[in-house]
Amino acid sequence: MMRAQRLSPFLLLVIAGLLCLLARASAQDRDANLPDNPAPQSPPSAHGRSPAERETSWRALPGDFLHDQKRIWTFPGQLAKGHHWVPTLAITGITAGLVVADAHDTPYFRTHSGNLDDLNDVFDASITSAEVIALPASLLVAGYLRHDRYQVNTALLAGEAYADCAVVDLAVKAITRRKRPVDVPPGAPFNDTFFSGGKSPFKGSAFPSGHAAGVFSVATVVATRYHNHRWVPWVVYGFATAVSFSRVTTSAHFPSDVFLGAALGYTITRYQVLGPR
């Protein structure tokens, strides 16, 4: 615990550094004589507006959130019409394959977790949760201080994406009630973990990973909105991957939990939150 407290400033520095780089990126855009608070230039979508150009406001957020949830939970209707089958089958197939592999790869991570103590301390669950929330919150404050509407919109969209993914994550957790690896007794098999975890989705259910869904939702907003600066996607997706992987090394989640969480975070954000309105 003490080591986690000593190492937690590392993540604060990561967030602070990213905010400074994003502020510099916005300043570079303005210096290049782009329009005030510009959106990164992207090819227009079929509806005439790129994902990076989506705008929102505090007043619009509740309606946008309800619109998102309606589209998310009526998605099976799109499948019934023959849409989106390829990505859906790809994500479902990879998740199913990883679920089968969980019984074989999870013992390795449990056995070698001691070699990753430093990583696990830096990416402690409570620390990373705070950091993921702190990124859009800090973007919001910095955007208001710098009168940067584009940065404020980015923060609001990140919050919208995080909330959308949290609802889906908790709903799936409540249904699947999967045990976490740490709750499986030593020597017991890992192939009977679904529908046997805690009744509360906030504690005992592991499938999918809420950390992975949340961090990839925020990362996708930032990476998409600032994608014209090539280092931004590398930094934010790298951070999201490290946070997600730490959930496996701490035995909080199976690899399949993390993959599905990351996939939900990316797809809900990229194709719903940042999709055409």
C-alpha cells in the first residue's frame, strides 16, 4: 500500500504531461491560422461531418446520452437488418476464443504476478480510476481557462462516452456475474466462472472490464479529436493498454474481460458518441 502511494504521482505526471501536450497542440493549430478552436481535419463522413467535428454542450448532454443509450440497446435491430455483422462477429469470435483460453493463460499470470509488483502498484485500481476521470475533468478546466471551446467539447464528449460505456458495462456484469480470477481458490479450475460471482455488478462481477471500457472510451475521444497530431493516439492508447493489461496482472480480470471492455469502449465511443447526428 505504501509503495502504491509513493508511485501514484507517476500517473499524475502522465496526465499533467498529456494535458500540456494537448494545450501545445491546440496552440499550434491556432498559430497555423486554422479557425478558432479548430477540429482536426478529417474526410467528411457520409453525413457530411467527421467524428472529430462533433460538438456538444452541457445543455445537450442529457439528450445526447439518452439518444446514445437508445441506439446502443436497439443495436440488435440493426443486426436483424443485416448491418454491422462483420465487426460484431469479429469481436464476438475473439471474445469467445479468449474465454476458452482463460483457463490456460490465467494460471500463468497468477503464478508470475510477483514479478509485476511494480507495474501493479503504479496501476492500482483506485489510482487508475481516478486518473481516467481526471483526464476529461482536467481537459474541461484547462479548456475553460484557455477559452478553448474545442477542448471543452472534447472533455464533455469524453464524459458522455465514459457514462455510456459504464451503463453497458454494469448491465452486462449484472447478467454474467462472472467470478474474478482472484476469487477462484488456488488450485481450482478457471473454466466455471460465469453466473457464479457476486450478485452486485459493482463488486463480484468481472465480465467485461469496466476499467478497460472506461479508459478506452476516454482515449478514443482524445485520439480522434486530436488525431492530426500523430503522437496523441500513441500516447492515449498506450496509456489505455497499460491500464487494461494491469487488470489482468492483478488478477482482477481475465484477458477476455479486458478485451471485451476495450472493444466496447472503442466501438461505443467511435461509432455512437462520435458518430453522425
